[in-house]
Amino acid sequence: MSEEDKKINFETAMKQLEEIANQLEKNELDLDEAVAKFEEGMKLSKKCSEILENAEKKITILINDGKDNFSEEKFETE
């Protein structure tokens, strides 16, 4: 993955994935182009998953104890 790919944000990656999906759905690409686009889409999909996982790790929940005292707790999935 190039340095540019590492810096891509979630929204940009999703937009690129949509564009790739649209291109593949049109069936206007030859086989080599379609395979290359599919590979690019898989890399973008993996990057989106990584971004979401990292964001999930950073999420904290503010808990109000009813007395306007807030504390932070790490977000944990079930």
C-alpha cells in the first residue's frame, strides 16, 4: 500500500468504492480492467475496515452519574 493510500480518509475511500462499483456494474470494462478495479476495490474495502476498527478503539462514552459528574469509559463491543 502506498503512502498516499495510508493517508486516505474513510469518506474518500467510500466515494472511490462507489465509483468502482458503478464502473463494474456498467459492464463496459474488459476483463483485465475489471479485475484491476476489483482488486483496487478490495484494497479500499480493507482500508475502510481498518479505519472503522481504529475509530471504534478510540470511542469513549461519557457517563453522567446523575449529579452532572461525567466520566470517560472505553467503548467495548459485545
